[in-house]
Amino acid sequence: MLKNLLHKSFLLLSIASVIHIPMFNIARIYIAIWFAFSILFLITYRRVTLNFLNFKWLIFPLFFLLHAVSLLYTNNLSKGFFDLEVKLSFVIIPFLFLLVFQNFHDKLPINKMKRLYIFSLFIIVAFLTLRAFIFYFSDGNISHLYYNELSWKYHPSYLAMYVSLGIIFLIYEWYKNNDKYSHLFLLAILVLLVFLFLLSSKAGILVTFIILVVACFYQFFLEKKIIKSLTLLIIAIVFAYVGIHDNYRFKTIEQSIKTAETSESNAVRLLIWETGLDLLKKYWLFGVGCGDVKDVLMKEYENRNMQGAIEKKLNLHNQFLETWLSLGIFGLLLLLTILFIPFLAALKHNNMSWLLFLLLILGNFMTETMLNTQSGVIFILYFYYFFIVEQKLRMHDTIFTAKNR
């Protein structure tokens, strides 16, 4: 009874909190409560097993260690320690997953967590949409229905990432279920795609289109689900056409390339990438340390008279470049390994959802420094280890089934 209550309470806490953190700024509270649950699991089960531990499990703690080492040659220690505070979840979340999920022996709780995530996501989407329409009907300003005003306290790119993961889970459910209610999963996918269009995150639209296409061909060639795959392909094409052709933010690309003055234009993003690459010619081996990245960038922006970038204090808007400039080539290689090793595992074990999640993270790393904020760190770390645990439990189920035949 106690164990069952503990499991259900943890499921509700963990999956609901992950995407509510940006709205309520509850990262520290969330981690503290999760830690308390972990201690309760430890007291209840009175055991710790290291069966889950492998290189995939330890890679983020190693990444944190590399950030800590970079403090030895960084000048701005206050910013360096703040960066370590943000990235402390690199160590805490793997530890908490180890304490909690070692006591899950089948993938049923994982499947429940996916559906709880979808439910929690739809609550947020419904709330934000209702709020936007209330403001729209009050003053007639249509901008309330788009981008920053729609996402409210969420950064549009981060919210788009959360929504895209919900679509990944729904695609899995839609393909898996063939009963008369399976069309509801397809309807839910369409609702989230409409919300993504309104959200107007360029990266979110492009990455989601890639996810839809990859899922379509994956299921078509490997699972031979032809009708559903063709349906998904048509949806992907329509979404890409409408999302790109009819989206005002894509229409500004050509204009912003010509006018690189705006701090949020595509041209400025290209300029800050160019700035980062030029800096890497000097700092490519060891980087500048996790505390000096912003200072080095601001100084270079001043040298290049990039006023928009200075006013907005823009980072490199690319996780790979940011990590390379911060930690050097070893940090970049470790970051690539973080994605590459589970990518191979997902292919090996035919885990489509895991594969699509990694593509989602890869796409967002190309345009944002997702590991510089709690909104990105906790979400990415949580589901990074979520999929590792899921695969471990899937393998356990397979072995258990084979033994009982």
C-alpha cells in the first residue's frame, strides 16, 4: 500500500513539474521535493543497486566535472560558480533517477508518465490559448495569439521543445494503438501542431517537421505501417508549407539578412556565430572557462560594433559553439558523445521515441544554448535519463517474458 502510494505520488510530481518549472520558477523547490522522495524510496526499499550505472549514466556528471575544472583558468569566478549552480542538475538528476527508478521493475510506470506528460502539456496549452483569446477579445490585438505573447512566461523555443516531445509521445501512441479510439491521438497531434504554428518558433517548426518525416519513414520501412505513415507524411508536408509559407517570422528572414541591425534577426544570429567561430581560432583547445564566455563575447561584440547583440547580451545561440568556447575541444567532444552514444543505442534497440527525442535535442542545440538555463537543463536531463531507464525496463520485460515462455 505504502509503496504503491509512493510510486503514484512520485509519478504525478515528476512529470507534472518538469514543464511547469519555467512558469513558476520552482526549480530549486522541485529538486528538493524530488530529493525527499528519493530518500523515502531509499528508506522504504532499503537498497541501492548499481545495475543501472554505465557510461551513458555517468556522462553528464563528467560534463559537470569538466565545467568545474574550467574554473581553474576562468577569470570571472562569480559567473563561473553561477554556471555551475545552473548545471548542478547534471549530477543531481542522474543520482535521483538511480535512487528512484532502480525500484521500478517494469515499463508500466514509464508508459503512465508519458500519458501524464501529455495531459500536463495539454493543460498548459489550453491555459495559454484561453489566456491569449481573452486578451485578443478585450482589445482586438491579434499579436496576443502569437509568439512571445502566446507563450507568456515561457520562452517560445523552449515551449516549442516541450510541445514537440508531446507530439513524439502521441506519435508513438497512435502507431501502437489500432482500436477505434486511436484517431484521438491523431487529433491531439493536429491540435499541438496548430499550437506550434501559433507559437511561431522557427526552430520549433523546422525541428518538428523533421521529427514527423523521420517518424513517418521509420514506421514505413521498419514497421511496415503504410497507411498511417502516408497520413503522417501528408500532415508533415501540410504543416511545413503552412508553418513556413504563412508564418510571419519566416517571411522576415530575407529582410533580416539585408538589415542586420535588429538584435533578434537571423542576420544577427549568423553574425554571432561568425564571432564565435573567430574566437575559437584562438581558444579552440581549452576554451575560456565557463565564467568568462559572456565577458569574452561582449568584448568582441564591442570590437565589431554589434550594438544589438550588446544590448540584448546575446549568447552564441548554439550549444555546440557555446560549449566549445567555454570548455574547449574536449567539452565539445563530450557534448557530441552525450548525443551520439544514446543515438546508437536507440537505433540498436529500435526505440523510435528515444531516437526522435535525441533529434529534438540536436535540433534545438543548433539554435539555442539550452544548457544555460534551468528550463532547458532540467527538461533535457530528466528525459535523457527517462529514456535510458525506459530502455532498461524494456530489456528487463523482454528477458522476463522469454524466461516464462
